[in-house]
Amino acid sequence: MVHAIHGKQVGDIGYGLMGLTWRTDPLPDDQAFAAIKAALAAGCNYFNGGEFYGPPDNNSLTLLNKYLEKYPEDADKFVLNVKGCIKLPSFAPDGTPEGVKASVDNCVRMLGGKGKIHQFEPARKDPNVEIETTIAALKEQVDSGLVGGISLSEVSAATLRRAAKLAKIESVEVELSLWETSPLENGLAEACAELDIPILAYSPLGRGFLTGKLKSPDDIPEGDFRKLLPRFQPGAFEKNLELVHEVEKLAARKGCTPAQVAIGWLLALSKRPGMPRIIPIPGASSPERIRENSTVVELSEEDMAEIERIRKGFPVVGERYHKHGMEVLDNSV
């Protein structure tokens, strides 16, 4: 299925830019550019980036600025969704009117007039600011022409419904994968379906865990963000690996990779009655991995039933985030 966003056609699978810049080992520009080229060639032209995905001189916006300096002909080939409204170094949400304006201005400045921010979203709801105030500030940025539309990230169903009464919400970005299914259980997916708002499923491969490439906690480099996450800690890691082994067995029977099963599961969910459009946005830094992630594997009803058996039989151990990350999640009702 092809989706139209701001007059541009985007494919079923998008592309997450975070891993190109938010990393302990800076990626050479030519390698990052090759990854972006591969994503476009594979039809993964719904890009998701962040103002805080890396240092000020090497984040999603500055990377695209450099990329479009070299390849200006690609400026109209992708839709760009950007997260912002995060105060550094505390990583606290800032949904105040001043915070929204400062974040949008900074993102536009870093992009440097090359390309357009089609959708802008606060990375988290500010617990100290009513969503109506934040939405009003975002509408001002849309009306000014600095960004094309409003998206939200990691909001509850209640917050989404309140926001949708005030403005068109173009997408909701949320973690959704075989090992994080809370949007399917807390009413968010239902609200998105009712309001005809697509879900951008970030970390559809469980931050790399569902690829089967990680065999032990020692496989995670020092300084990697995942070192802080409960699901990657010794004890939880080994238990969660049991789910991956089951997915690997299904992938072997289908002649594909575990990653393709994980992404195929999201695409299959998207086609079911009562479900919203779900657009996975896997990230990868190599053309080979991007091509793997963009190869759609069709899952039968029998496959889906087997995956449901795996999910229920091998529940994930550990919270999604460390303490601070869990505290800034929106639990509004």
C-alpha cells in the first residue's frame, strides 16, 4: 500500500535516522549518505529524525543539510518527520509555547533551507503543560509555514483525542514491535484507527534485539544507549532471547530473516479490521541492512497465529526505559 503525505507518495516502510548520528562512533558522511541513498532506492522515503539525535553539529537535521548540499536533487524525494521540544542535557520535555518555537526555529536553522520539515512533533508530552497549549503553539508554527503539519510522539489515547479536537494530527510515533505491544493494549491503536491517524512504529526491531544479531549483553558496545535499558541487562537479556529464538525458527521455515518477520508482522497487523495504518520506521546504517528491512515478507494467518503463540509464551522481561525514560512517558487518562 502506498500512502500520500503532503502530496508525496511514501511506501509501507519508512526509515529512522537516529542510528546515523546518535552513536558513540561517529559515522563518516559518505557512509551515512550511502545509507540514505539506499533507503530512497528501497522506497523507504518517510524519514524520521530528531533535533537531539546527536550533538548540535551532527544530528538528523545537520546530516540532511550536508546530504542535500551534495544531492540537492533528492530534496523532493522524501517526507521528513522531526522530533523536538526536548531540553538538553536533562532530556526533559518542553511543550511550552516558547519551547515549541525555539525547537522549531532551531530545526529549521540546522536544515539550512534545504528540504522541508513536513511534520514536527514534540518527542514527549510535557507533563507540566496542557496538550491544548502545546497544540496551539504548534499550529502557529504550521501557520507560519516553518513546518508542514503536526505529529505527536508517545502520547496516550486520551491525550491524542484531546489534541485531535484542536488540530489535524498527521501521525503518532510510538514504540511498537513484537516485544513492545502496549499501543495495541492501552487504547492508542484503537484511537488512531478511529481518527484515521497512522502510527509510526519506531524500534520495530526491538532496538536491534529482534534481528538475532545480539547474543549476549557483551555484544552491546560501551557507551551504547541500550546499556542503560532494563531489557538488555544480564538476566533479562537471556530471558528475552528466548522469544528471539522462536522468531528465528519461524523465519527459517519461511526462508527469511527474523527482522523481516518482525516488520512483516506490523504490516500484517495494519491490514486487519479496526487497526490504523502502521508504518514501521527501522533504522540501519548499511545499505545491505536497509535492503533487508525493506523486503516485505507476507505472513499467513497461520504465521500470525504462531507469532501470537510466541508472544504469549515468551513474555518480555524488563521495562522499556530506565527510570527517567519511564517517568516522562504520557500516562494521561
